[in-house]
Amino acid sequence: MSKIGLFFGPLKGSVHRVAEKVKAALGKQNVDMISVNDASISDLEKYDLIIFGISTVGKETWDSNYSNTDWSKFFPNISKVDFSGKTVAIFGLGDHITYSSYFVNAIGVLAKDLLKNGANLVGKVDTSGYDFDESEAVIDGKFIGLPIDEDFEPELTDERVSNWVNSIKPAFGI
Ligand SMILES: Cc1cc2nc3c(=O)[nH]c(=O)nc-3n(C[C@H](O)[C@H](O)[C@H](O)COP(=O)(O)O)c2cc1C
């Protein structure tokens, strides 16, 4: 099988930790981990199977001076790549208590750019297991990727990752 490119950022936080769990669940030998900090357009073009890991902290999605520098730099690359023929899934870190009206918004922002550029997005998740007010990540009644809350629901992460990875495995040829 061809390898999955797991593009994630930032380094050394919750996204990174969950990315390692996603990789382990898919089988380490099936996945290349690529920090978005070091990634270029040609890295994206190399993979037909892609997973993105992102957190919602950036100024694109939340009115704050804090900017997630790794993704801020990388984000414009998404709209420069033709994703047709590529299978893509997204997981996103967020906080459903403090940011209940903006819960994992970055998943939705990223997904919309990917869909515009032809990606076959897989790995939708039912909203029923989550408590939140609003989220740009909900498209047609479902989360368009996997939300994870390491701030307030870390005890649910392993099961959420495991269920989600099992649901996307066939689309990734595993
Ligand atoms: C300044 C700031 C803004 C945030 N904004 C949001 C938000 O709008 N929506 C959300 O779901 N989580 C938000 N969060 C929570 C983060 O997404 C969460 O803590 C995440 O686990 C961070 O992962 P990272 O350390 O890998 O970047 C915010 C956190 C910070 C520090």
C-alpha cells in the first residue's frame, strides 16, 4: 500500500501527542509523520493518502492575537494544491468548555479549503458524543473530522481515536 502522510502542527503539544496515537492505531509502518513547520507544497503532492492534525488557536478562526505559527505559515499551501484523487481525513484539537461557540473551528476552515480543491474527505463524526454550542466543523449535521478535547475530556481521547481510525482504515487501504 502507499504510505499515509500525517501532516500535523504545532510540535510538542496536544496535536502532536494525538498524532502519535493516530499513527500507532493505523500501524506505524503505514504512516509518515510530517510537521507542518517543515512541510512544503511538494510534500503534500507526494501523498495520495493524507491526514491533517490541527488545533483551533489561530487568528484565522478565533478573534485573538494568539496565532498558531506553524499552521499560519502552512495554511496558504492548502489552496495551492489539487487534492482531486487524494483521500484526506482531519482530526482537530479544541476545548469544548472555554470555546463552546467556536469548538474545533479550524477543522471546518481547513475542510472547506480541501473540499474546494477536490479532496475526498473521509472520517466524519457524529455530533452526539459532544457537548458544545457552535462549530464551523459541523457540515451537513456531522463533524467533518474528529474533534479531540485534551483540555477537558482527555479520558475520552483513546476511545475516540480508536473508533475514528477504525472507521477510516478501509478508505486508506488498511
Ligand atoms: C489562545 C487560544 C485560543 C483558543 N481558541 C480555541 C477555539 O476557538 N476553539 C477551540 O475549540 N479551542 C480553542 N483553544 C483550545 C486549544 O485548541 C486546545 O488547548 C488544544 O489542545 C491546543 O493544542 P496544541 O497545544 O497542540 O496547539 C484555544 C486555545 C488557546 C490557547
